Amino acid sequence: MRSELNQTSLIDRYLFRQLDEEETQVFEAKLLVNEALAEKVAAQRLAHRLIRRHIQAEERHRFETIYRLLITDTTFADQIKKIFA
């Protein structure tokens, strides 16, 4: 279990470009010869991408909600109209 956590941490450091040049070269050499490791890296990369998309969707929803609240607030809408009039 501990070694798996260490490997996950190492993969994260690789994906986030936190390894130094030598560590990166060693890790990439391991990727070439270790198919299981390459699959784990691909899976972790996909997980990061999905997490980013989820966060972006949540942020977009939050901004849309704020926009709807502000635009329906007549005081705010009037102030914006005055600014751009």
C-alpha cells in the first residue's frame, strides 16, 4: 500500500513537472520499459483531466448563477446601464 502511494505521488510529480531533469529522464526511461507504469500514468493523466473539467463546470455554473442574480437585481442592472449609457 505504501509503495503504491509513493508511486502515485511520483506520477503526480511527473505529470505536474515537479521532477528535476535527472528524475524526469529516469522516470521516462522506466515508462519505456514498464507497460504497467505507462498505463498508470495514462490513467492518472485522465483522472486529472476529468477533475479539471468537473471543476471548470462547477465554476461556470457558479458564475452563471451569480450573473443571473445580478442581472435580475434592478438596482445592479440600473447601475450597469448608467455606466455604459
